[in-house]
Amino acid sequence: MRTITTTTDLAAFCEAAKAQPYVTIDTEFLRERTYWSKLCLIQMALPGKSGDAVLVDPIEGEDMSLEPLYDLFRHDKTVKVFHAARQDLEIFFVEGNVFPQPLFDTQIAAMVCGFGEQVGYETLVRKIAKENLDKTSRFTDWSRRPLTDAQKEYALADVTHLRVIYEWLAAQLAKNGRAHWVAEELSVLTDPATYTTTPEEAWLRIKTRTTSGRFLAVVKELARFREDYAQKHNVPRSRVMKDDALLELASTRPTSAEELGRSRLLMREGRKPEIADGILAAVKAGLATRPEDMPKVADEREQIQVNPALADLLRVLLKAKSESLGVAPKLIASASDLDAIAAGGRDVEALSGWRKEAFGDDALRLCRGEIALSAKGNEVRVIRL
């Protein structure tokens, strides 16, 4: 097992990778104690059962530059293959401001090839590579050194089996003509907006049933402070305050350190002067928000007038389509998508891109009365009228 710890060795491997049609890549990282992921290890493998596979160790090689890797990411003749790439891509975007191009995500490809929603790597190894993974090192603290041989072998398995999986899925996509489906899904992964949470919009991530404008104004200011503090100090949001504590504070609205001290849910970390002062300032700003500037949460389900019979027919159509295509229904359309279509909505994800081709076109025909659904045994058929 070869471990790379110098810029020179990394550059040599990346140059070799540029001559190959693809390279498989994975990372190990920690995020429990930080806002941003701490990159601990990079695994890469070249094509072929005996192809070169290496570990790149940015901890042992603390002076190593990752620029050769980023240069490989920009090399458009070599496909960069990941499994469930979102968190890996976030690391490289934050640290290097770069996305791998071209990109292939085997989890997404497997979803459109009939393996269900968010299929795990272990499942694909077992079903496609016909191998079993040794899971004894799965809970490793990847920031600790030295790594054992067992830990290194476990890490390398994440990219060596990936070669077989990639080649099989790429062949399937060539057969079923769904490569553009995958490309469309990957465009979301390479959009910087996917990885950017602005403090001003952080409140939208918080689930609350209360729609009071004043309450939401305080929630917004508290969430803005928490996000800004967490990003600047590189600590998890929960270390500043958890969602339940934030909602409690938005309800009790403390205006002094004494009142803040009565909070039941705010942890000790959140009572430190720097955070406590920020919380009180956020509450004050929320209470001072003008009525016209208060945030509003639109409950789309209450606003739209759903035709329940049509919504049920759309669910039957979706089930029939998903079964015939071998694709998980939730990947094609959500329940809220179906309700929106049944209410006359057309600005719906299920009616655009590959989803329109797979389901949306017939969904619109069903709404217009141009097709009907017929059952024969366990099969549902689409009949043109």
C-alpha cells in the first residue's frame, strides 16, 4: 500500500491518471467538532484490477500541496469517479474552489439503473463487484496517526471496488440511454450554491410549525447569528445552540443575561459571554423588525387547491412508470410534486428534464384527459384516448 505525503509524488500520480480514461476517488474526513470538514485522507485508484491505488495523506504530509490533484480535477479527458460525492465535493470546493470535471457519481447512476434510492456502496460492491467489505474499520478516527494496515486496506477498498462498479454502471447507461439523466443530477452537485449557506438564509433550514411573523423574525436573527458565528469560528452549529434551544429563545425572547440564564435548553457553550451577547443582540434585532420586513412561511399545501381524485391517479401513474423504468418513485416525483400537479401547478421538478421524459409528459396528458389508466392483473397500463 503506497501512501503519498509529498507534492512531487502526488504530481507524478496525477500525471499518470491524466493518461487514463478514469480515476476513482474517495475521502475520509471528520466533521463532528468543526463547521467545515477536516480532510484526513484521499484514496485514488487507476483502471484495471491491478491498477495503481494510493492513499494521499494530508496529515502526514502537512506541507504537501493539493494543487496537482486540483489540476487533475480540471483535466477534462479523465472522468473522476466518486460514490455519494456530495460531501467529498464540498471539501474540495471549500479548500480548492474547484469541482472535478467530468464527474461520475455511482450512487446517482445506480439510482437510475434500478438500485433504489440512495443505494449504499456496500450494496453495490456485493451486487456488482461480487465482493464483501470488511467493516471493522468503519468507525475509525481518521485524524489519528499512524494508521494501521487494516485501516489503510479498508480505505483503499472504497476506490478499488469502485472501478468495477463504475465500468458496469457506465455500460448500463450506454444500453438504457439514461446517461443524460445522470448528467442532469450531477449538475446540482457542481453548483456552488449547493454548498453555500448564507447566514441570512439559515433560518429556512429550521423546522417550526409557528407562522407568527414576530416569532419568525427572532428565529431569523438567531439563525443568522449562529450561522455567522459557526462559520467564523469553525465550530458546529450545535455547539453554538441546537435548534430546540433556538426555538425556545425565539419564544421566551430574553433581553438580559439573567433572563437568558433561565433557558432550559441552551447548553453551557452557548452561555459564554461572546455567544450570550450575540444571542441577546439577535433577539433585540428580531423584536425590532418592522412588520413589513418580517419573514413569512408559505404553506404550499394549504394554499393550493388539490384535486384529490387526480392526485390519486397521478400516484398510480407514478408507480406504474417507476416499476417499468426500474427507478425509485421518490427519485422521479415527490408527494408534494404530485399534489402541485393535481392543483394545476406546472413549475414542478417532476415536469422538467429527464423526469418530464420519464413521467411528466404522461402526467400532463392524464391531467388533460388524453390518457387513461387500465389494470390487468398486477399491471397498470397507460391507454391513449
